[in-house]
Amino acid sequence: MKYVNLRLWPQALAVAGMMSSLSAVTAFGAAGDNGQYFMLEGLYLVKDDADAIALTTSNGGGAFNLITSDVAELDDSGGLRITAQFDAFGHTWQASAFGVRFDDQQFLATNLDFGGVGGNNTSTTYGEFSGTANSQQLHALELSKEGDLWGAEANWVRHLAGPAEGIDLLIGVRYIHFGEDLSGVAYDEANDFSGVDNGIDRFNIGVDNDLVGLQVGLQGMWDLGSHVAVGGSIKGGLAANFASRDRAFGSDNSNVFDYANSIDDTGFAQFVEVNPRIDLKLSENATITVAGTALWINETTRADSHFETVANGADANIRDDDDELVYGASIGLKLALN
């Protein structure tokens, strides 16, 4: 069995940001004495590895060449973020959004019918489940996966007093999108892989999780001197997850299993975000801000969870019981709005 890893590594850290509420509002003068500011950041995020799912199995119970979903796992990527805080209608508000696209991860395994310990005994799990001939005792399997994570939020900001002075309460609404697209090609024999014959199965699985909900949070910054402040924010909430799945399957030499369909479902999800931060004052109006970030969401659906049934056009299970964790860092420029 021969493996070829065709992963494309992500770009360097992005230099600007789309909108996100990952900054603190109580920073010293560089963030504006009146608490109003505009911040532009670059993001570097890593998606935590999901539990591996078997993509191949034995065609008859003997030894086989195991391939799991982590061969095309989403990795790290750069993204963009903007945050704006301002006073309006007698209150302080935050409006923000962010965006990250995970680069296409590609994988190719050949000689599954000759090499390794499996001999001619390796099938895809969906091939065994549904009986698709091209994907049973196959020669090669090719996979490609990509994903995106983005969202927006709007918060009412309440400056707390007394023992909690310097801390701000956030109450708002939030939207988070997480999506994946997994496509693949299974080649029955070497002649199919080389293009001489057409014993080939092709599939695509696309999933989208659109979370809409309410959140609460706290944030604050504290001076360590005239040029340095530390602090951060923590937020969490409950959302409705409007989950959807688009699938298609087809064979080059048969139409027995061909189909294309979509399903959707709605469930409840939770999310938590934590952001420690350091601000470095450049002038009365400009601050360099460096932060860590971690975002966790649950009750999501992933593309890998639908691999085993991809050749079954009647499958209507959305499988929205996964969870996602992304973490990383940011660097940006905060400008006071005096």
C-alpha cells in the first residue's frame, strides 16, 4: 500500500481582521478615554483534531489496510477580525465579526489491493455498508476536505461599579457558522486509477452548522504600567443550530447508487469563548494588542460522520452530536475613537 499526502499548508498569519468581539473595552488611553475604539487584527487558529473514524474495513473479515479520517483532518489557518465599540442612544455597544477558512486537505492511498497486510481485502466502510462494487476490494482512495468558520455578534456593554469596577458586562446576540466539505474518489482497480477503465465511485458530503443565539460575558483590562495592560474576556451562550447536509454519490460505470439530496434539522447548541490579552501602548491613540483565543461549540454535525452511509441515498440522520474546538492567537492595532 502506498500513501501520498497532498496537504496544502496554510498561509502566514493574516494582517487584517473582519469583526469579532475578542478585545477589552477598559484599556487605558490608547483605547480611548471614553471607552470607544476600532480594532483590526490578524488571526492564527488551529482546529483541534476530531476523533478518528475508520474509512476502510475488511471485505470478509481478514486483515486489511486501515485508513482513518485523520488523514484529511482540517489543520491551522490564518483569518481576519475587526472589532468596533461606540456610544449610541445613551449606551455603549460592541459590533463585531470574524472569518477563517481552513485550507484544502488532500490525501491519496494507492495499491490498497496489493500492499500492506491486507492484500486484496480492503473496502471502504460505505462500500461494505451499501454494497457498491467499485468501493469494495478497491485499488485506491482519494480524499479532499475543506472548512470554514466565521460569525458576527452585537453586544450591549455595561460598565460595572463598586468592587467590580474595571470589569464590563456583555449581553448580546451571536451568529456562528462552521462548515465542512468532504469529497472523494474510489478506484476499483489499477486500470481505473490510470484512466484505462471506469470502475470509479465519486461522492461529496457538505455540512453546515449555523448557530444563532444569546450570550453573556465579562471583560476587562488592568494597567501594569504606563505602557502595558493585561486582561481579556470570557463569553458563553445558548444557540439554535440550524444544521444542514448536502450529499451526492455516483459511479462512472453504473447508475444503481446515483443520487443527490439535502436534509436539515434544528437543535440546541452551546458555545464558550475565552480570550486572554496584552495591550502595548504606542501613543495616546494607538495600541498594539496581542491575544490568545479559544472557541468551543457543541452539538454540531461533521462531514466525516456521514462517510459510512454516503452511498445510501435514503439515510436521513443529520448526526449533530459532535463538538468543535479551535484555538490560537491574534495580533492587531487598536485605535481610539475620541
